[in-house]
Amino acid sequence: MRLEILTITKNKHMKTYSTYKIYFISLIFIYLLNSCGVKIKDFSVDNNLPSIYPDYTNIIIPPNIAPLNFYIKETAKKYHVEIHSLNGGRILIDQSSPKIEIPMRKWHRLLEENIGQDLYIDIFTKKDKWVKYASIKDSIVSERIENYLVYRLINGAYIFWKKMGIYQRNLENFDQTPIFENSSANEACVNCHSFCRNNPKKMSMHFRMTHAGTMILDGKNLKKINTNTKYTISACAYPSWHPNGELIAYSVNTIRQNFPADNYKTQDVFDKVSDIVIYNIKTNTLFTSPKISTKSRENLPTWSPDGRWMYFISAPEVKENEENLTRVKYDLLRIPFDTTTNTFGDIDTVLRSKETGLSITFPVVSPDGKYILFGMTDYGYFPVYHSISDIYILEIATRKYHKLECNSNSTDSYHSWSLTGRWFVFSSKRLDNTYSRSFFSYFDKDGKAHKPFILPQKDPLFYDTYLKNFNRPELVTGKVELNDREVRDLVLTEPIKVNFDSVASEKKLSVALVH
């Protein structure tokens, strides 16, 4: 606001001065009204909850999450919002637009001052007179969520699918920055980003199609490797870091795609063959065991937090002209691992598909080692294209499992833990049954997953017009200190050839390993 200094004489300009003074005071009043708002005192009451989008009602939130901006779906001429808790002042918003954008600093101050308390959102609307709806009540817990979320943004299948990238989002605000955009490197396919215990300094990521290879970030060391060897059926695919930060378990797969004549599936992904191998960062070698590289289809390895067990899924061997090529169901297995000798023990079956009636996929052990988050779908292991896809929890000690409360009637699939084990993020198509978005759920000490909320955006109507999938969300404790130019330069280099350690692989390799 620009203020003009007026030269005032005693008589001649008094009227002009008064006019400007009134005008100036009016502007100040309007500014304060719009920025701070005033409490509504005269109103009628509607005992129903207001309809808002996204749905941020009755949820549990961390104290460091970005403002939960929302759109009021109630038709009115004016809107008034009051956000408050036990301590501190109220956030007051008065405007004619139903699109509510909460001031960042005031939001964070209110949350920090009220950890462990309930958060209330009071919404008033006015057509002819003010109406107050029932208060929205959320809860602020003490457990923070990781500062960053890393995901792949990709279009729908076979619709400009070549345009993709790996991005990181600051969860405390709305800043999104690219780690790698494939438009800078001849549209190389980029996928399967993975981290060691939510550590942004230890990352693995694949490049396919053009400039193929695997990026390994290990502290300040960055390299691109070629994991194709004469002993393995493919380059490495689905990853899981061992908690010691020196080993990464990968699947090696012959992946195929299927285009079913089904009203509810546009395509499918399945493996003709698959095995599991281990990559040693320090020695730049791959090794395996005949126990995890058999004629069965071993896939999706994941480690226990103490590194003593490797969990994975497995399906029967494919035989010619058999339906189990695609319509197969996977079991959940585990095998003990000795880090001093890099050898495996005997396989233990954790959960069979014959028991569940469904196919098990994407197991991930909780940081305290008590639970396994996993998905189940009607068949196969690639649930993102299946309408029948939910997230389950299994208690390792009892082997009891159940479907989590956070599921929807749509596709709920890929999931990953926070380092504390009190949060997990997952992908869901529940908004429109078409695009995957990232949702967060609070996982309490009793093993209950609470009502999830979507990744907040500055524009609350963002998801109505943004036509890309948020793929493979991973929580990390800080920013990945790589820029897209640095990664592009790495992608364009020739990869370092990886050696296969036949001694570590117990010499007698399975026939399945060379298929």
C-alpha cells in the first residue's frame, strides 16, 4: 500500500485531508478484516458437519504437516473459518471464496503449541444470514512425520507415459523439486527409487530403455552400475536396502505385460521368471543362493529392521500353456540371513495364498520388527491395475493378519513406513478410481491404522485437474541433495560393470538363475 504525504494548510485543504484520512482508515480496516477476520456472533446452527474437499475431518495429523487447505462445498455468498485449539490464538479467515488457504506461519505455530490436543475447524457460511456447522475435530499427535516424500510422477498407462520424473516434496510446506526429470535424458524410463531406513543419503534408482543402469547414492559417493551379468536373467529390479547400508536385495525378473479384455483392467504386469540377488556396494558384486533363486518365482525382497531375515513373495514355476502364467497367487516367505558370512538358512512360510484366497504382494516390515504391512489382490503382484487391492497388517509373533481400517472401495496399493513406525504412506485411487495419490495414516501402538488424509496441496482443488499418478511414495528424513542436472549427467555416462560372485553364491547356482 503506497501512502502519499499531503501538504496540509489550516483552511484550504482541511476537507481534502479529512477525506484521505477516512479513506486510509477504511483501507486499514478492510486489510485487517481480510487478513485476520472477526468472530461471528450472530448465527444459526446446523448440527451437520460441513462438506469440505479434500476430506480432512476426524483425522490424526503430525505437528509438522503443511496446512490442510480445503474447499468448502456449501454454496454461499460469504465464508468464515475459525481454526483453534486449547492454546494460542485463533486463525480467522473471512472471504467470499470457498477456497480456504491457511496462513503457513500461523498454522505451524498453532500446531506446535497444541501437540497432543484436538484441533477444531469451525465453518460459517452466509447467504442471507450466517450459519455455523458442527465443528470439525482433528487430533495433533506428538510423533512427527518425515520432512520429505519422494515419488514418481507419471501419466496414465500408454498416455504420454514417456514423460516422467522422480520428485521430492517438503511435507512442511508445498515445495516440490525434481530429483530427475527424464526429458533431460532422451526420455529414459526411471523407476524403483528406494532408500536405506528413510535416509536421503542412501538411495537406489533404476534407468531403463535408454542409458540403462542403476544409480547408487551412498553418502557423498554417486555411481551408475550395470547389473546385467551372464548369471542373471535381467538387470536388477525391485530393491530393498539391508539396514547395514552395505547390501541391497534386488529381484531379477523377466517382466511381461498383458492387456486383458476386462472392463476394470486396462493392463496387467506379470513375471515369466524371477529370482532374488544381493548387491554389495563395497565390493561391487552380486551374489545369491539356490534357496532364493529357484524355479519358483521369488520376488519383492524386503529386510527385517535387524537385518536377520529377508521376507519375499513366491509363486510356482510357469509351465507352458498354464493359466498360472498370469492368474497366479503369491505366498509370503522369509529366510534367515547371516551378515557375517552373507549366507542364508532355511525358508519359512509366513502366509500362504491358499489360506487367504488372495495373492500377497509388497511386504514391508515395521521398524520395530513386530508387523508386516502387505497388499493383497485377486492375483499377481502388481496391484495398481486391480480394483480388488487392499492393505493388510500381519503380527509376526502370532501370524494373525487383518485388513486395515484405512482401505477404500478403490485400489489401495503401494505403502511404506516412517522411521518411527507411527506413520505410513500408501497409494490410493479412491478420489476418482483412475489416478494414484499419496495418503498418510497414523499407526498407533495398538496396531490400528487411523483414517488417512491425502498429501495436502496449496490449491485444495489441485487433484481435480492434475492428471498424473503419484507412484511409489517413500518417506525420507531430509532432502535428497541431488539436483536434476547432476543426475542427468550421471545418466548419460556409461555404467560400471558389476561382477557376479559365484563363491558367495555357494557355487552351485540354480538352473532358474540362468533360465
